[in-house]
Amino acid sequence: MRRLSRLEHIYEEHPLYFFTFCTPQRQDLLANPQVHDSFRTFAQEAVSRDILVGRYVLMPDHMHLFATFGEQNQISMWIKSLKNTLSKTLRTNGVAAPHWQKGFFDHLLRGQESYEAKWQYVYENRVRKALVTDAGAWPYQGEINPLDFD
């Protein structure tokens, strides 16, 4: 019996991913100015590797972000490098390791509607967790590069 061949390309260029990764035992480690600044610097420098980080939110015990990658084989290495960078910041601030649960959650977004639905969930997360009454007031959020499905 002849086997079906794999698709060579599912998306031509820069598919959009939604990522979540957490601290161990959901410890409150991430929502602080030093980690936020370290994340923003790392995300801004990703452009040189054909990686664009869009919207993001640092919660106390986990983070969400949207990103595109020029090459899909970059994803795991980039996430590992991001975690290492933020761990270095945490160690500098006296926070002993471990800082991360193993692995991460990723979801390939299929269209603008999916992007907006995920963003609404992420955006309202701070209110659901009673960290702020207005999601826009949370200081550990932003957008590095505008990402769109045009």
C-alpha cells in the first residue's frame, strides 16, 4: 500500500504561535521590573534572528507571548535561550533556581479570529486573577512588534 507523503509546507512564511510557560510550583517570580526589562531586551534583539515577538504578558507565575519564526526549528532553542536569560536576571536578583517548569505550551494560530480570541483571554487574565481591576493597568505587558494575519 502506498503511503501518503507529508506536506512540505503548512504555512509559507512566519506562522504565528501562542506560547505559555510557567515557574515551578507556580511561584511568583516574574512580575517585576527587572524581569520585564530583561524580557523586552531579549525580545527586541530577536528581530536579528528573524523572530518577531508580538503581544506578551508576564504574570507572577507564568508568561504568555505571541511570536513568529522565520524557521520553525528555532522555536525550542529560542525558548530555552529566553528562559536562560530570564533565569540569569532572577539569579542576579537573589532568586535561587529552579525558575521554570520543564517545557512550554505552544499553539499555532490559524487566523485573525484565533489571535484575537487568545489575546482577549490573555488580556483579561490579570483581572480574573484579581491582580488589577483594569487589565490595561498591569505594568508587565506590552507589544514588541505588531503581528497580523494580513
